[in-house]
Amino acid sequence: MATRFVIIDLETTGNGPKKGDRIIQLGMAVVENGLIVERFSSFFNPEQPIPLFVQQLTNIDEETVEGAPLFADKAGEIAAMMDDAYFVAHNVDFDLPFLQAELERAGRPPFTGPTIDTVELARIVLPTAESYKLSDLARQLGLRHDRPHQADSDAEVTAKLLLALLERLGRLPLVTLEQLRRLARRLKSDIYLLLDALIAEKQREAPNDQPFVMHGGIALKRPALARPEKEKGAVAASFAAFSEQEPPLPLPGYKRRPAQWEMMRLVYEALSTSQHAMMEAGTGLGKSLAYLIPAAFFAGERQERVVISTNTIQLQEQLIRRDVPVLREVVPFPLRVAVLKGKQNYLSIEKFASFLAEPSDPYDAVLLKCQLLVWLLETESGDLDELNVPSGARMLLADLAIGEEEEGGRHHFFAAAKRRAEEADLIITNHAFLLHDLTAPRPLFPPFRYLVIDEAHRLEDAAARHFGERVDYVSFRFLTAKLAQTMAKQREEEQRCEARATLARCQRLLEELQFEGDELFRLLRRYALAKQPARAGRCRYRFSPADERGQTWEAAVELCWRLRDAIAALAAAVQPLLATENETMALPVSFSADMAALRRHIAALVRLLTETEEGVVRWMEADEKGAANAVRLYAQPVDLSAFFADRLFMNKRSVILTSATLTVRGQFSYMAARLGLEEFYPLCRSFPAPFRYEEQAALFVPTDLPLVSAVPLERYAEAAAAAIVAIARRLGRRMLVLFPSYELLKLTAEALKAEEGNEPFVLIAQGVQSGSPTKLLRTFLQFDQAVLLGTSSFWEGVDLPGPALAALVIARLPFASPEDPVAAAKSERIRAAGGDPFARLSLPEAVLRFRQGFGRLIRTERDKGAVFVLDRRLLTASYGADFLASLPPLPVHEGPLAALLEAAEDWLA
């Protein structure tokens, strides 16, 4: 494919050429016939200051560009290089407008040729890449990238990325290329021109054996040949011999950790003697292998299946990618490992075939179709979590998952996953699917009697979500709008008069249902805000249908009944239009699934607003400045200990619960009570982290900050902001600040933003800046001096080893808010039984959360860091000893902040 590409990368003073931002560096690489044949690089004087955050990101400062040429001086040379070429950039929408603005400023005509965006092309060709950042793609493809955020280096690696992507695109089969070509006109860049050339080349090639199969007109990866039936009988190798030898594990830089081997032996003992167990394993111990290795030996020796459950699908994937390959090297016998998730995690080929045939004007739909066409040539599992799709396509992707009504078929990915699970020694799943299986009328897992639960401290939360309910206006509106769109489209295409008349009636019924629903959610939001004043812009109102009164409430309940009747009328009206064995359907298959989802949504709403149930807490949430009907309703069980005792521990021979945080003051009693394990007398053991905390971490508690309980929250936030600025300014490192509530985070962020422009650090605040926690972390790591304010998810699961994090600040001890509906309901239950809610709930929960937050700092044996706790109740309150006792032995410093900063600076030196 003889084509000329000019790959360009820019560094600029900001994000907006229309706001006057200018180019400070430009790098170019020219590719012809698969080779880089020409290069260009230059700094430019932007004739304006370079912001501090840009200097930190690019290492280009005022001095660098002081003697550099103006862009106009080089504009002719740059324009000549782009003649008769594709303009290629890693995010064309950023680079091209800047270049056009500079060309116009220099009196040159704009670039009018074809463009290729390597972000878009990479999303299509590499649909499972973890990230589409240039440096991450370079790492994945083995491309050397020495100086990220320098234009010449970025242009060079983008050129190499383009060549790698084109080579992979050329390997796709003709049928897939032709399907991509039909979609490509609606992509942002001119990929269709490349596809034309590739299709012409493919058509000239001699046919050969195809490594794919066709199903519904779509090319799929050819399934692997069925493996022979596994021979029965115990394996020759034994765990006893393995653990006695303690051979080195096949890990880079492996270092023997006695506690890891002790944990392995206890896991094997619990499985072998059919005992339940609770095992706390400190960070860095190697917990995953400490339970996987003995579980694998036990499964092989006893011919017993062992299920491993993790808290999230992401952790499930981590076990598969990182730990299972090591496990296979360790065990000296064939080991079969399967992954099993809920049906909604697997692609339905039938739904995708229908989706592919639909005309697709929206960009997100077109890009998703392209990604799926390529992915189906790679995936064996059909697991949608393998994909990395843009946020706008996530809802579309969810609609393509296998529905509960789908039982199986030739290319049914969930059925295939179940078959693999039936043959497996180890099955890796997640808490949500495990709980679904425990409560399903028909088991979804093959029979098993032995279970390991990782991240066990999150099991109760997962069960509360599983048994709980959530209804919100956004979901209601999305479902009704989607149904309305489907009906309108079908009515336009429908030729049969009777079907058109039925569709018109269904549309009228749906419009009435939408109107009633809008009004109901508007009333509920007004009711919640009237009952519970908003704090930090949000309100949470706990309610009970039996106790609510007033005209607004009664009107809401009346609307709820009308909604129930409306959805029943709509369901009856659409029935003749749905597929039957003898009729041609007027509505697509997805319509039935959407109708079922809406009926479930409204049924849950009726239950939430009209029924009472012992041991269930209900509440509403609304944003003070949100849309008039933006409200969310929740219900959760208060106590699940009896469920775990009856449905889990009574029915399994051995359940091993493990986590880095299971104890309070060294005791397992709190978690054992929560999980209904007290009467089973489990084996309990803590295995400390292999770190030298006395040498690696130090705790600093300023004594000159106000007591949080003695001042208004706004004043405490201002004091916390001042302390954060002082710490960041003095230490000059990356710093993570943890907050127990969004309210305090928001108030502190507002106080910090007033000072941010004069400070050397970049401020990133969860909920203030948009983006997922992963995206915020990625931004945080781009800067040497950055302060990240986080709540909720940042207290655990965040891994920032080595220089990624040098300082941790805990803004306030993480007690749950008294207004938290679930905590309040649990407290009432404890009080009614004659107990002390603070001692039995609030304090243990806060100590566990505190330990999780502390665990963000020291992640490896080489880390060193400082922890600042701004809440001096840690030292002044009687319960402060419980928090301190939960930490490993480490130096504790108290005193005025100025003195502590000097000590911390010396500590980190």
C-alpha cells in the first residue's frame, strides 16, 4: 500500500487554539512504503507565558523557547512536507485545529487532505487494549518511547504505531474488511481510503485456509479443538512434599516470604479438614498465590473442584492474567482453570448480528460495531469485559449481552463458559455471580463444596447490593426513550396497516407512561429535599412507606399505582407485535428485553414506595442543583449474617475468607459476626505484611489544627486545605488526600482552588473534575507534583508503588456519617438489642477503613512514605488507641505542623 503519511505531534500552551493558545514544539515524521523517510522537529516561541502545569508535563520552560523561531518562520517548510499526504496524529481533533490556526496566522492555506487518527484506528484494531494513551500503546506493542510529551519523540512513536496498526489491519479477513468499509464513512478519520486499498489487495490474493468460522454473516475466531477428557485419579505430586521443599516461585525478583508459606499451609489444612477459616494477609505478602497454590494441589489430589471468588470482575481478570500463569508453572500436573461470570458479561452473537444490520448514524454505535467485528476474530470467551470501549458506547454494549432468556446455541459464549467450568479444577468468579448462584432457582455453577473468598471484607456489601434494589429517573427515562425510538422507527418501516395502527396505540400508551413517570420522580425529588436539607449539594432521606404522610407523598403513591397500570396496559398492547412461532414480528428482539427491564423497574418502584419489609432500610438521594426529576431510590437489607450462615457456611465443607483487612485490634470477632460465622468456630490467623514499617513509614499528627468536632465543617475544611498546601509545598511530591465524605472533599477543594494558581502542584479532585477514578489516577501520575483528593473508591484498591506516591494525608477519621441510612438502620438494630452502636459498629467500621487507607502508601519493600492524619482525635480521643493499634509498629510524631513538615522532609530525604 504505497501511500504517504505525515505524522505530527504538538506541545502547546493550553487546550484551545481559539482562546489564543499556541504551539511550543512540533515534531513530524514522514512514512512512505512502510518506512520513516523524513523527520522534522522544532521548538517555537509562542510569544506568551507557558503555564506551570504545561512546563511540568512537557519539561519545556520559558528558557527553552526563548531563542526559538516563530511558527511563521517554518510554516512554508511544514506545509510543503504535508503536500499530498495523510495528516496523522494521536488525537487529530487536538493537533489539526492548532496547526490550522498557526498556518492561518502565517498567511498559509489550511490543510485539506485526508486524516487518520491513531487513537480511533487503535480502538478498532486493538479493541482490548487497556489504554489508548500513546505511551501505553507503545509499551503494549514493544515500541521504544524515551521522552513522552516531547513532540519529536511522540511523532516518532506515533509513526511506528501507525505502521503496526496498518500491519494488523491488513491481516483481517476480507469479509471483516468489507464490513468495516461499509461503516468507515461515518468514522471521524478517512480510514475508508485505507480499507479500499486493503480490500483490493485481498481480492487479488489466492484463497487459503481461513482461521475463522462464519456465523450469521460474521467472522468469528475458530474454536479450539475440544480437549480430551481429563483422566480421573489423584495426582502423583503432593502439597506436603511441595511445601516441605519450599521451592522458589517463578516470579521476577522472587524473595522467600515465610508468612506466605505459612498461609499456604493453613489454606491447605482448612480445605483438607473441611474447616471454615478467616485469614488476614498483609499487603505485599503474595496473598493470591498463597491461596491459589494449595487450592490447586487440593483440587488435583482430591479430585474436588474449588471455586475462587473475588470482589470485582477487574480483580477476577487480574488473577487470570497475572497469577494463573505463575500457578501453572508451579503445580507439576495439568491444571484446568475456568472463568465464570453472569450472562450479562457475554456477547450475544444474535443480538450483535441484528445490531450490525441496523443503520448506524451515531458515531459511538459505528465505532462499537467496528471494534466488535475485530474482537470476534480474537476472543474465545466472548467476555465483554475484555473490550475497552468509549464511555458513550457502554450502554449500547450492555444491550448486546446475552439475556437471561437465552438458553444456548452453537456460538453461545455463556454456555461455552459453563462447559469449561464443568471440566475445571479451579473456577474463578466474582462475589456478585457467586451470590446469584447461591440464590438462583437452578444452580449456575457445577457442584462445588470448597470455596475461597478473596477481598472478603467486601462480601457483605456485595450481598447488600444483590438483595437490594435501586430505581432512578435516568434509567427510567433511558428505557422509555429507547422503547419510543424503536416504536417510531418500526412504524416508519412497517407496511401492514394493522401493525401500524397497533404501533400508534402503543406509542400513545408509552407517552402517557413517560408523562406519569416524569411527574412521579419530580414529586419524589421535591419530597426528599423538603424532608432532608442538602449537604454539599446532595440529600439522602431515609423513608418508610408506613410512616410517610402529606399531600406530596400521597400524590406520589397514586402516580405509582397509575404507572403500574400503564405498564400492564402497554405490555398487553405490544404483545401482538412480538415474535411468535407462526408470525413475522413487527418489533426487534431487543424490544422484549427492554420491555422486561422497564416492567422490573416499575415493579421495584411499587415495592419501594408501597410495601414494608422487616429488616430493610429504604432511602432517596437527590442533588440540590440536579434536574427537577433526578432522584434515586434504594433499599438494602440491614443484617445478612443469617443468610451467610444458612446458605453459605452450612452448605459448604470449607469456606476460606481472606483479605488485607479483617481484624479490629487483632481480633476477627467483628467480621465473623457480620458474616454469620461466629457459631462455626473458624480457623483464624493474621499474616503480617513483609515490610519494615519502622523504616519505611512514619505517622505525623499536627496538633495545631482545630478539632473537627469543635468547629463548623466549613472552617475545618479551610484549615485542612491550608495544611494540605503546606505539606505539598514543603515535600514537593505526589500526594494522595483521603476524605471520608464527598461533602468535606468538596469544601476542601473549593478552599484549595483559591490558592491553586500560585502553587507548584497540580490539583485533581474526585467529583470536582470529571472522570473515573482510573482516569484521575492516570492524570495524577503524569505530574511530578500533584495532589489528588479522593473519597470512596480511593480508600482501597489503589496501587501506587515506589515514587508514584510519597505522601498520604487522611483528612478526617473515616467514621460513617450519622445521616448514612444504612449505618443509621444498623445502629438502631444494635441499640434495640441493648448494644452500643458506636463500639459495635461505628468504631470497628472506621478502624477497618482507616487501615485500608493507610495501606495505599507502602506497596513494596522499597517504598518509603509519610502519613499525615489531620484529625487530632487520633491522639486526644479515647478511641484513638483503637486506630493506632490497628497499624503496624511505626514512628508516630505529633506537634505543630511546621515542626512536623521539617521532620517529614528529613524522613523522606
